[in-house]
Amino acid sequence: MNNWLMRNKGQAQSTGYQPLPGSTITPRASTSPPNNPPKPPERQTSGGFIRKVSPGPEQIKRHLDRPIVTNATRVPPSANRSIAPGQPAPGQRSKEKFVSLPEVDEDIDSQLSIPEAPAALFEDLESPHGTSTRGRIAIYCIAESIDRDGLITALTKKGSRFLLHRYPDVLYGQYSSHAEEPRGDIYYFDYGCVAFWGLTVQQEQEVLRSLVLPYQENPLPSFETERDEFQFHYTANERPHIQNDTITIHHRFSSDHLIKLSISHALSQSTKLCVFEERVLEIVASTKDLPEILASTGNVIISRKAIAQLIGRVFIQKAAVNLLSTVLDTPEFFWSAPDSLQTLYKKVCEYMELDNRVEVLNNRFQVLQEMLDMLRDHKNTAHSARLEWIVIWLIVVEVIVGLFECASILGWVGNEAH
């Protein structure tokens, strides 16, 4: 028996699975708030589905006003979770990986109509206009989707610089105030993500609070919101590449919003994928003890209704990732865009390891589905066995009653009065 366990354990580990509990997950750094805050209340809809109640204005304000915790200092909420038996062992994205970005050729350069800026002697110092060649990129995922028409109206009223171009699935604008020149680029994605280039945290939260939050649809609770941070670097001395979450771009394209849009598409899809990853980890954490209990006691104290609800939750998340969301799709923008922009987008997706993460996510769905199907079959078998025993005992009672009736007819019982 021990040899069999050791042999199966080695096979499971060689294929990337963790057959025994007790290991610690080391997922990619997430930006959802820690400490397991209380979940929002739930409401039963007319169709029988349960949906989360949207947080009120005070909850939204508290969420935006709380201190921002960076990836360097926070501990992800899933860091202390144990891997469920049979679940794929997750890997952590390597920030040191070097991914070379494609060069923009002359034909594409002319199509984009990008004015070539003269190379500066000190490329990393601030320009005379006060704009730096380095800055931060922040990606927020705050809702399932955004009301596009309402947001267009709000951006138009805010100012001409806040809405410059409209593309499929995304709106592009710049941040500007009365006291300074327009600075920073903002991309509003229809699936609930907002990408900021070159803005401060205060400016980002101002935009979110005044423009985006009133038009979010199915807002995410505070413990599910995600934020990723990156750095951009404009230079004339290095080839375009991504490494250590720093995106290096040629200085000629520092004012080109299409280059930034191609990069933002990949980064926003990655941030959206983080939401699904955390939801699946929550389901895994809530079900990881069931196989262990079944193995040790031979029975699981969980109702058939609860198993059906878990199967429904897994299917909803699987459908959201593979059927309903834009995480797996190439954005419609690239259908008519130059090929080099789509190549740039794919390179950023490669750095963010989107394909590998989606594959791991689908493997988790498959393992969860198999485990829940096994538990459902176990419960159905136990229920069938219970019904069989009930039928057997009913037959026994009927036989006993029949024997008494026969004995009464034959006069073997009930003749004491005579």
C-alpha cells in the first residue's frame, strides 16, 4: 500500500499536480485587498439566481479613500491557501523574463503619422516641458462592465481632451485640468477596466470617482477589485522590450496613443483575468477538504443541493472565462489596425503569460468539475442505496403481515376466544 501511494505521488508531482494537502500556494502577485473583508449581502432575483448587491456610495468612497498597497509590500490573500488534492500547482509570473517588442517599420510609422521627436542628449532626464521619460501605468478592474453611452456623455461634458477617440470596446482620452496642460492618457474599456498612463494616484482616483464609478455596471465588491502597476520608459538607446514590469518604448512613440492602446489591451485583459483567478481560488479553498473527508470517513457531510450549487458556481465562472468575457479574444481593434500593433499586443500577452494562466485556470475548472461530479455520484449512489433498503424493509413488513393473515385464516392465531 505504501509503495502504491509513493508511486502515485511521484506521478502526480511529475505532471504538475499536488496529490497531498499541506503545500502552500505561490500565485502571481494580486492586488485585491487582504484580510478577508466581509462579503456584501446577497439578493434573490426573480429568475432564481443569487446576485451580489452593489456597494453603496459610502462603501465606494471608503474603498477609494483607503491607502493603496503596492505589490512590493502586500501579501496576496491567496498566499496562505493550501492546494486542494488533485489541483494543478500554480506558478508565479517571472518579472525578470525579457520579452523583446517588435520594431515599428517605416510603412507603419507613416500610417500612424507619428512626428519624430529629436533625440535628447540626456534621454532619462526631464524635458523642458516638464514631462519625464519615465512614468507609471496603472490598470484598475472595478466592475463587470461600464455603461459606454453614459460614459461618453460624461466625458464630453468634462472637456474636449477627456474623449479624443472611440474604438471598439474602448474609449481614449487625456487627463487635463484648468491649471495645467493636458497630461497622461486614459483608456476606458467596456469590460470594467481603466488604464492610466503617466498620472498620479490622486489623479487616477479623481477620474474613477467622478467619471467611471457612476457608470459602472455590476460593480465588483471591494475584496474583488484588482489593480496592477507597471512602469514605462521612453528611450532612444535601447531596443523596445519588457522586463521587470517596465515597458521600454522608443522616444518617437511617446505621444502615440495607438502604441499605448495596444499595450493597454493586453494589460487590461491580464487584470481582468486576475478577478477570475481569485474567484476560482475561493471555490478551491471552500472545497479542498471534501476529498480528504471522503477518503478518511467514507462519507461527506454535504447536501445534494449544496453540491448542485457548487457545480453551478464552477460553470458560471468557466462560462465567464471561455464564452462571455473578452479575456481570450483578440480585440476587434486589431482587425483593421496595422499588423505591427497586433504583434506588439501579442508580445505583451506573452510577457503576461495569458495563455498559460488561462490553461491553468481551465485545468482548475476541470479538476473541480470532476471532483464535484464524483461527490454527486457518491450522493446519488447513497440515496439509491437508501431507497433500496426502504423498499426491502417494506417488502419484509408486507411478508410478515401476509404471514399473520395466513396464520389467522388457518386458525393458528386468534382462536383463544373460542
